[in-house]
Amino acid sequence: MKKWAGIVGGMFFKHHNLAQMLAESKKDYHFRVRNKGQADSTVVKFVFSDQVQKDRRAFCACRILYSAYCDYCQQQGLTPLTNQQFKHNMGMLGFVYQKHHRFYAGYYQNKVTTAYKNIGLVSK
């Protein structure tokens, strides 16, 4: 089983805790992506790559997800979209862009103010 780190329910979990929690879960939390035909192909390929986990309980910081997208495009030899175009395409696919002050990954550190819901990154 692949391990991934992310924020679930407002709490940040380390790799083994989150993977353990997901393995013990009996309910299906898979997120179904919408409007695949209308979104940019680079974003769709990134969302369906092995490094992305689609889960209705998770959310990921916007800058972390965008930098992972840029790295993915660089590895695949694709031209990445701008941050604003990426945000528009993620919204089209159904991933909610959420502004909030209470996304914390720790006390006074790793403060996250914007995040995409229903998506997480897989760590290697």
C-alpha cells in the first residue's frame, strides 16, 4: 500500500498514521472526477497519475499541489498551465478551492490558508 500525507478533517497526519487510517476505513471515500473532457489534458493526466490520491476526506495546500503539478509536467515534457489556469481547471474537475484561516498542520507552523478539497498527494 502506498503511503501519502495530507490533511484530513482539519488535522495533518504523518505518512503511516494516515495510511493506517485509510486502510482501516470500511466506507468508500473515493472522489469521482467530473468534466474530464472540458479540462486541460495536462491537468487531467496529473490528477489521474500515480502520485495523486482522490479522497473525499482529504485536502491539499494549493501551492504544494501546484508545485507537484509543475514537477509532473516537467518530468513528462509537458508545458504547465499558469497558477490561475490550473485553479480554473481544478474547479472544473470538481476539486473545491477553499480559503480558510483554520487549516493548520501544527501549532504556529505550516499554516495553510488555501486548499483544494477531495485530493491528496502520494509520497514515495
